[in-house]
Amino acid sequence: MKNSKPFDLNRREFMKTTGYIGLSAVIGGSVLGMTNPAWAAKKSIIVGMTQEPVNFNPLLYVNSGTEEVPEACMFDALWDMNHLGEFIPNLATKVPTLENGGISSDGKLWKVELKKGIKWHDGAPFTAKDVEFTYQTIINPKVAIRSRSGFDLISDFKIIDDYNFEISLAKPFVPFAWAWQKMHIVPHHILSKVADINTAAFNMKPVGTGPYTLTKRVAGSHMIYKRNENYHRGTPAIETIVHKFVPDQTVAYTQYKTGEIDVFGLHGIPPERLEEAKTLANRDTLITPTPWVEFVYFNCGKPQFKEKIVRQALYLAIDKEKWRKDIYYGVPPGTLSYLHPTHWAYNHKLKDRGFNLKKAAEMLDGAGWKLGSDGIRAKNGVKMKFTMSTTAGAKAREQAEAMIQADWKKIGVVMEIKNMPASVVWGEYTTKSQFDTLMVGWEPTVGMDPDYTARCHSKQIPVKHGVGSNYVQYENPELDKLLEEGVLISDMAKRKEVYDRIQEILYEDVPFAPILAYVFIYGKKSSVKGYEINPYVTDITWNIQDWNWG
């Protein structure tokens, strides 16, 4: 790509430098509704998922996918990413570009105009002061923000008036539009009066500008949202949204079949039921590519995983192909990176080392982890015995855990399965790095940009620095420098060189072991209209304000 000046990209070039290319979404079969008379009216839609949200503050949440439902229902961003890979205005009147004068030629000055007349759910006016406060909260070191990527480069935030502001960057930041798309705006008039946002009551009872308001939460069961009659993009057609939690994936699928769920999201239809799902009457089966990658996370702060040779050996002793083909029926592709293999920045030069128990055992022997009389390896008094955790009731993951457990046992490694409800495992157990290993699926942290600073920069370890998503406590000075460099390069070819090297280092050090790139099998009732598959986001409710019963 020729790049005579920074940020001078047409739409296709922009999407190539910041997102997926080549993803296709295949639509073909089914979804369901609710028989409970209180929820069965066509004024309601029941969204079923296997996981339950933990935190409803859009700046603080941990678990994308499920916690993005309250975010999409209750909050707005300056702009959104639609299913065609286009940024579209939300709170802003337009998305800043070079062409419309919203971005300066050097990429350092961004001018934003807000829509007038928008109200918070409590009736207070929405203004530029709320955007400024959101930015100030993001960079506040006392707040456990999930990512500060891009916001930490803001040198000045200048309010012109209630509906106009300017942002000056110390350096051009290529994924800056993605950074704002991923961060929804929170209210100044409420949170500026809170002593500690991390523990504010607001986090469970939010006030937003979004299409819905939270009216009821029954822990372990469901959340109910009522439409915002004064929503600035138009009153939603659906009066009530019910976000229902069914931890057991098989049970959730049964409820989808019998009509108790209208839209079946995370984790969706079990792969082994795909062919059956396609035959269900009045249902649409939605094969949905997403930015997620499934990993095994190794907590580098635990003594068993401090040496990369141990992590390498354990990765070598995971049968990735059997996992992908036998458990997921070959639906998702494999990946050796934190990126989906269709992503423009994916490093296709990475070579799969395969599955080799003998070599893995030799590596552990060579590293001094010797087999004891009990059949368990140990070194310096530490046994190679630990736990693996994920969401309880996720059948495919439970099968994968059992497979890994059996294979690791063959090389003297004892892994105990310790699964918990989503609200527990993705809470402080994850954010404070209390786990040994996790089975987890996550996406890049700044939209579809390849930036992975929040997940693996040494200054993004929340248990040490109070910020970021580097839950594995991984530290590598070379990687830190590359991550810092990568977000400043607008030339696509040069940028890819940096991210190729980043992926090489991560593949060599294995702080997390990539397994497969997600393709979810979602479902909905055929009569639910307005729903759009969007491979550029991780939230199935991204356009929930447009859903209707046809």
C-alpha cells in the first residue's frame, strides 16, 4: 500500500489496516422464543447465553461477549462499527476523517461534533463534559480500566462548547477510531461525585444514553431491560429485552428448540447439534465468524509456569487438531496467534509444532522437572500439579479440558479441573491473576486492530499496576518496545513487520497457547428481524435497537 501521508486511507485500505478481510458469514437455519406468558408477547425478545455479566460499567468489564449486552443496551459510543466494516456515527454527528476535516493531516488533532438533544436515562443532558469525564476516568491510575490503549497518548482534551471538542495526540495513533468505538461514554453528573468508581453502586445499576434501561436483575437467572422511549436514534421497536443465563449449553440449546429463547448467543448451539439445528422449523442457524481466539492461559506468576520451556512443553502436549475436529466438528479454523487467520496482520510464517507427547516429556526432563515416585513431575520442591478453570457448563470446553488432562497425565503433569460460574471465574479470580491456567476466548483489545498492548505489555498487569488485561503476568522488554512502536506506524507493510515479530515472540514464549479461531453457531427465530451478523465485533447485540418482530 502506498502511503504518502499518515491516515490517508480509503475505506478498503482502512479496513485492511485495522480489521478483518475475507470473513464470510453463512446464514442457514434456526432460533427460539419464550413460553413464559410474562415474556412471551411480541413486545419482548429473550436473548439466551451460557454466561452471566459481572460488571455493567462499560469502562470496567472483563468478559466480552456477555458483558457487552448491558453495554449495548444501556450505553452509546461516539461511533459504532457496522456489519459491513464501516464506522457509523452514534453520539457524534459524523466520524472524523481527513476528508471531512475531522482529522488533521498529521493525524494528531481530532475534532468531534456531538448530536444535540441527547438525554441520559435520568433526563440529564448529554454534553462534551461527559466525553471529557470518560477520558479522564480511563487515564485515572486509580481506576481498573481494561485498556488505555490510545487514550494515554492524548496530550490535550479541549471542550469548545457543549457539543464540540478537540483531542490532541502526542503521537499519531493508528487505531484511535477503534479505541473510541470500544469505549462507551459514562455520565459525568453521576460518577464525578463517586469516591471510588471501581466499587460504585453505578456499576450494577447504570445510567446511560442507550436504547434500553435496566429494570430488574435476578442473579443467576436473567436481566430485564425496558426501552428508552426517547432514544436519540429512534424508539426501539422491542419494548422489553430479557437477557437470560443458562449455564449448561445443552440445556440452553433445548430451550432454544422449545421456544424459550428467541436469540441464542454465547456460546450458542453446540457444534455436535449443528446439523439438527439446521432442520428446525422457523429458525435461522447463524454461523458467525468472530474476532475471538480460544486459548489456554498460563499464569506466569505461578512457579510451575515461570520457565518458557515448561509452557512450550505443555503447548506441545495439547492435541489442537483433535480439539478442533473432534470437539468442534472442524467448524473453526486453527490459529497460532492471538489473531484470527483471516486478519490482515496474521503471521502466516508461524509453523505449527504439532502434538508430540514424547518431545514434551523430554523438554520437561531437560528443564529439571523430574518424575517422582507418585508419577508427578517436580522441581525444587514444586510439583507439576495445578488447576484449569473456565465457565462451568460449557460442554465443548469441558470436553477439551478432559482431553488435555488425560494427555498431560501421560507426561507426569497433573491438571485438576476447577470450573466455576462465569460470574465467578471472570471476576477477581481472573483479574487478580488467582488462577493457575484458564481456558478462555478473547479478541484483540482495540477493536479489530492488531494492537495487543493491554493483554501482554508488562505495564498492563492489573495485579501489579492496577490497569490492563495482562492476567497471565507476562513480561518481555522486547515485546513491550514493539507494542509501543506498532501503534504509531501507519504504513501497512511496515506495521505488519512489527506485528509479525510480536506474534513470533508470543509463539516462542507461550504466555498463552492459541488453539482455534472462533466461529460461533448462533441462532434466532426466523421472525426476529433486524439482527445482523457482524464479524467485526464480539457483541451479538451490537444493533439491538434495530431488532423487531417483522
